[in-house]
Amino acid sequence: MNGRIVDRLTFLGTGDAMGVPRVYCDCEVCEEARSGGSNRRLRSSVLIEGTGGDFLMDCGPDWRLQMEMINRRADITDIVITHAHFDHIGGLPEWADACRWQNKQGRVFAPQEVLDLILRQFPWISRHLEMIANDDGMILSGWKLTPWKVNHGHNGYSYAYRLEKQDFSWVYCPDAIGLTEEQKRPLDRLDLLVLGTTFVHEQAEYETRSVYDMHEAAVLIDEFSPIQTIFTHMSHDVDIRESLPLPTGATPARTGMTVDLGNYSALLPEE
């Protein structure tokens, strides 16, 4: 790293829309997660920390627990949103209330159509959160963020983000399936790809699905060869205690895993 200070990515949540354990499920993975095991997964969210400032990507219904978990509570004032599904925005009302009590205003960054959907669900929230459209890209904490619309299968659409800083490029794409050739272009020449893979091999009809499985993700990885890939947005179908059929350079995310953004080989699960 030549002595350079690098930013850090932390996985706060690595689960799908229902999280793990699923409250109704008694499968082996859910039972292991229920006892506090390694498969316990909150809804997908990541924290980026660096000398330029800190920000979150997505703010699901587990936001409060995630903040308590890292002892940050409510001091983070910038959140980037990928899309307006509940598992990615369900924590915004709690965050807005925290901002109200602390007499400060948070900033929500997302494409305008995503902001419009958020305001339709929480019309009062802009009193405490500044809603900032980033359709044309943005600079945040020294990172150049470029959003682009991606297929979300049966669930419509989402946005992925390409983040670039100095000589490091990475993509956060937690909810996508069946990317078109045009939608794949931002995946070229990546140091790190964070990709949602809800199942190891999903058996449901393709038309009913909304996120890549690990077998399909392997094809995408083979096409673009990112230096490192981390799978997130995983359901109770994924048991990270097992030997998973992962392509070279890929690993499943674990809660608390950190990655130095600029030193892509440093994968450090918290003890």
C-alpha cells in the first residue's frame, strides 16, 4: 500500500429482504443463526469509512441494531440508497427521528425516481432529511459515485453504484438479475465487486425471481474478472459454514467483515 491511508468497507448486513433467521423457519441455517451463529444476517447495508468522511449505503429496517452493533449510533449523516424497497429504506424513519432529536439534518442520496418513491411512503421525512438527487453522479467523501439502473427481475428495478477513488474501483450491486449488455459495462476493470446472490442455486421459475444466484454470478464473474468478489444479500439457503461452489476470488460476506478499499486482498472478519 506504500504507506497510503485507505478507506474501509464494513458489511453491516448481508441478508436478503427477510434476513436470517426467518421468523417462521426451523431449517438448520435459521436455527444456527437463531443461536447467534455465523449465518445470522441483518438486511443488506455497508459502511464506508475514510479520511474524507463516512457514509452508509442503504438503510434497512435493521439500521438501529446495526448502529448499536458498531457503537456509532446516530452520528452518520450521509446515506446512499440503491432503491426504495423496504429492506433498503425501512430504517429511514428511525434515522430521521434520530436527526430530529439531535437537531441536525441527514442527507439521503439517490436517483430522483427513488427519492420520489421514498417521499411517497414517508411524506414527512424531508423535514429532517435532505433529499439529494444523484442521477448524474456525485462526489462523496472523496469517492466518485456513479449510479446506473439495473434489472431487479420480478421486483422491477434497482440501482447499482460504481465507486472510484484514486486507482481503486468497485461496484455495489445488491439487487440485480439478468443484466443487459449495457448494464454490464460499469463492471469492467474492477478491483472489487459486491454482488447480491440470494441463493446458491435458486429453483423458482426465472420469471418470478429478482436476484442472481451464485451459479449465475459465477458466469458474470467469469465474463468480467473482478480481482475480488464478495457475495451479499443472502437468504437462509446459504450456509456459510459449508464449502460453497464459489468462483476463484469470490467469498461470501460475513457480518462485520471489513475490506480495505485500496488493498483488495485484506478480508478481515471481526473476531
